Amino acid sequence: MASPRLETYCCPNRDAATQLVMNFQPEVFCGVCIGSSSVSLLLTILQLLPKKGQSPRKTPKASSSSTILLLISICDILGCLGLIFRSSVWLGFPDFIANISVVNGTDMWPSAFCVGSAMWIQLLYSAGFWWLFCYAVDSYLVVRRSAGLSTIVLYHMMTWGLAVMLCVEGIALLYYPSLSNCENGLEHAVPHYITTYAPLLLVLMVNPILFRRTVSAVASLLKGRQGIYTENERRLGTEIQIRFFKIMLVFVICWSSNIINESLLFYLEMQPDINEMPLKNIRSAALITWIIMGVLNPMQGFLFTLAFYGWTGWRVDLKWRKREIPWESMSSSTVGENTYPSPVNYQSNIHDSKKVTTTDNQQTDDAISMLSESNTSSDDRLTRSSPIYQGW
């Protein structure tokens, strides 16, 4: 799981609240992390592999939004690998882990492992937060026709740059003046917690606003095609709205426990003695949410693939022939095949003022398809039912 407590534990003079959660059933906690991470890792990879029975769709290139979704899944996969490695070493080499808390020890490998594994986990999950924020921004810009594949370079610079900068800055302040003698007091750890949870809070507060604006823009875009808002357009708009809702629901489920846990631990840190009887319920709540974090944080990867693509099935296609894989864009061949107006549009009772240019139609189709890409059945249903994917 991604918690600043992992880095704080690397300090020999760690605070009492960190000592409380890290020493609470460490074998059980590491086992929970390994189990949850392994399940999420395997199911996420299964979701992304091509499946038998899926009809290949001719797509010239992937959209920026679909690329971002793939990068979010990659961050989750690498984060789960870091959790599995860290927890496995924690369980398999207890003597090695015990040397982390040794003051003025000569063996630096335990501390290096503690810092390196914690930073790896924190960096990957923080990058995943930034990519999720970029997805919300890109979705809105795509509908406004202000984004494309060229903007993915800017997203890379922003995501990896901010993730690395904030992680390094927080770690430097946390381990000042040195790892073996971290500065005492809560104040030196606060910047580290802020840099860790800043992208998480950004997604929680800003993404719903961007998603809501995107849905409104989609409705306007659909109405502008024919001047009316039919049931098919309404169904497509609802599909996109549900997709955004599922993404935010998964994020809240997986990470709300982190905010609750940190709030409880910070409250305990401000008490003169966290072992007092009146604080028993708070200590219990902090320990419970600590275990919940170990379960839910790694499961984000698999749950996000369900929100992105739906369940893609068990039948993996290992023939690796050239075909579109699940994360690629749905700006399907229907757009290209129906570039020219259908015969019905040549009827004499259709006025020239109601005809839309082929370029505008294709731009609108691309924008909508980038947002509505889902599992195959959903894509086919929308393609068949919505005029957006039919000839004009």
C-alpha cells in the first residue's frame, strides 16, 4: 500500500504512532499485502491481454486518453510488484528487517532497502494519481477539441516530473539531517505527508468537476449534430457519465481509508501518551484502517480496469496477431467506412443547411469514441445504436 508511514519507519527515532501501526501483526499485514497485490496483479494483466472471440477493430492509432488509461494500469502493476517484493523480504528475512531500527549500525543495506522499496511504491502510486488527473483534463480537452496525441508528451513531463520532484523533496525533508538521525518532532514530517497526499486530494477534488464539465460538453456536442437530443444520444451520454462515476467510485473506495488512517494517526501523535485508555477506540480504528489499506490500495489496479473496460473475460488469445488490444481507442472503422454520407442523406427533402462537413463529423466521432471506449459488448451496442457512429 502507499502510505508515508513506510518511509517514516525507516527512521530509527520514528514517532509512536508509526511504531504502533508498523508493529501491529507485521506478519499478518505483510501477508495481506502480498495476497491483495498478487490477486490485483494477475487480474489486471488478465484484463489487459487480448481475448479470444473479440472481433478486431481497425484503428489507425490509439488516442491520448486510451494511452493514459494504459499508463495508469502500468503504474498500478509496478506498484503491486513493489509491494510484493517489500512484503516478501519483510516476511522472509526478519533479522535483516530488524537492523532497520538499529541506531549507528554499520550495515546500511537494511536502511537502503527500507527507503528504496518505500520510495518505489510511493512514486508509482503518486504517478498513477497524476495520470488519473491528466485523464480528466484530457477528456475535457478532447471534447473541446483542444487535445490530441501530441499533448501526451506534456502529460509525461507533468506526471513524472511532479511525481519525482515531490517524492524527492518530501524524502529529503523527512530524513534531514541524515537517515540514521532523522529530526525529531512532527513538523519535519508534515511536508512529506503533504507532498504524498497532494495529488490524491487533487484527484478527489478536481476530477469530479472536470468529469461533470465533460459530460455537459458531451451533451452539447451530441445535440449539435442534428439539433435534437434523441434517445440514442441520451444513452451514449449516460454511458460516459456512468464510466466517469465508476472511475471516481473506485478511487474513493481504494483511498478514502488512507485519509481516515492518517487523520487518526496524526491525532494520536499530538497526544502526550497514545497508550492512554481514553484513546483505545482511536487506536483500534487506526489499526483497522491500516489493515484495510493493505487490502484496498493494491486492488485499485484491477478495479480500475473494470471501470475502464468492463470485464474482458477469461479466454486469453496467445496468438499475438496484429489486432487492437483492449486499451486502444474506439475511434473505430465505422467512422472511416461511413465517411461519405449514406444514401438517405441524398433525399431531396433534406436541406443543405442541415448537412455537416465530413471533417467535423469525424472529429466529433473521435471525441465521443475516446470517452465511451469500454468492453466489446458495450462498444458494439453503442456503435449499432448511436447515430454518432452511423453515416451522415
